[in-house]
Amino acid sequence: MDTRKKYVVANWKMNFTVGEASLYLNKLAGRIQPSRKLQIVLAPSTIALQPLSLQINRRQFKLAAQNFYWREYGPFTGEVALSQIRGFVDYAIIGHSERRYVFGEREEDIAQKVAAAIRSGITPILCIGETALDRKDGETAASIYSQLTSGLHEVSKEDINKVVIAYEPVWAISSNKNAKPAKPIDIIEAERLIRKHIAKLYGKEASETISVLYGGSVNKDTAAGYLAIDGIDGLLIGNASLIADQFCAIVELAKGVKNERQY
Ligand code: PEP
């Protein structure tokens, strides 16, 4: 039986002022019932984390950081340390393709961020996924393997169950030019590659218990198809998470899903 946690993660990216984020949270709170089965995780911009952490019902929503720097403190102008946001968040998105390709985040930093989050009792949501070029060159598996190996470099066997993986093929993320939605078969293949590689690195049990999410141009019309994929434990949503009707509909679909692959 599948005992993995299920998720819907909203990445609000660089949208909403603090006031707008608060009003939007209020709107969602009035429409979404708390669920013990589903973790509904909201990732507002860093400045909204503190006020929203006072506003949320933590049985209804959890908060995630979109970014942080992995060192505890020091001369790192413009950065935010986990020690400064630890009390506000339960999750942190790490290695998002916009961090990797717009801001040039390096594999070493991603690995350090994953390790720092675990040390701070925050669940890292490690984003991985091949680019359109990787895919064209037949390098999808190699890209997934190498991002997993390097992103999890500092994670011990004891701690691997504290990590969530989000498979986000870069070519499917709506902010990219020529983005096109992934087909379920693409995701099925990637999910298998991910669990196979986790099994190689950490053993069979870890590969069966780690939560794997999908992200890339999901909306209320496509969500059900993705949620029905065996081995996919939820969704990471960008654009559609900014629209209450879209996001609430996706949450309702996720609450209803049962995908219980027998391993
Ligand atoms: C994302 O940026 O992580 C994402 C999945 O965005 P979108 O849903 O807009 O493709």
C-alpha cells in the first residue's frame, strides 16, 4: 500500500505584494477545507513569509521558501539565511530551473541547500528536470541521474526520507518560450528513472517511500491526468496557483486521488 505523503505545492514566484498575498491567502482559506491526506504548500515571496506565517492555519496550509542561502549568517549581501525564516516555513523549494538557469545556481549550492534544510528541520523539495536540449540529444536520463546524484550528495541514508523530489522538465514550465505540456508517458518514464536512481543510491525502500511530484504547465483541466499517474504523489504549480479558481479546483482533484501501486 502506498503510504507516501501527497502534495499540492503553489509556487507564487515573484508575484503579489505582501498585502495582495495576504488577501489571496484569505480567499484560499475560505474555499479550501483542511485535509489530513494532502499537504497544501504555499510558496510566497520571501518578504511575505513572516506575515503569512501569522495568518495561516497550519492544519490547512504549510509555507515554503522559494529560495534561501545555505550559510547560517555572514557577509552575503541580499541573501536570507534559513535561521531567519526557520520559524515560518515547513518546506523549501530548492534547485528550481529558474534558480539554475536564470540565476546560475550551481550544483554544489543546491546540494548545500538541501543539506542545510534538513539540518534545520525543513523539508527540501528538490526540483530536477531535463532541458529541451537534453531531451533532443537523448540525455534525459543522464540529466535526471546527474541532478539527483549531485542534489542529494550531502544526504545520508537516514535522511533521504526527509526529501521530496519534484520532477519539472524545463521544456514544460509555462514561463519558458515554446513550453509544451508533458505527456503522461514522459512523466511515467521520468518517475521510473527517479525511483530507479534513488534505489541505486539509497536502496529499494527509499525508492518506494520518497514522494515524487510533477510540475510543468499544470492547470485544472490537465491536473487529473497527472495526478492519476502511479508513483506521482502530487503537483508543483506555478501560473495556475495564482488564480483561486484554478488552484482550488486542483486541490479538490488532488484530495480525491488514490494511486496505490503495489511495489
Ligand atoms: C514552476 O515554475 O515550478 C511551474 C511548474 O510553473 P508552471 O506551472 O507555470 O509551468
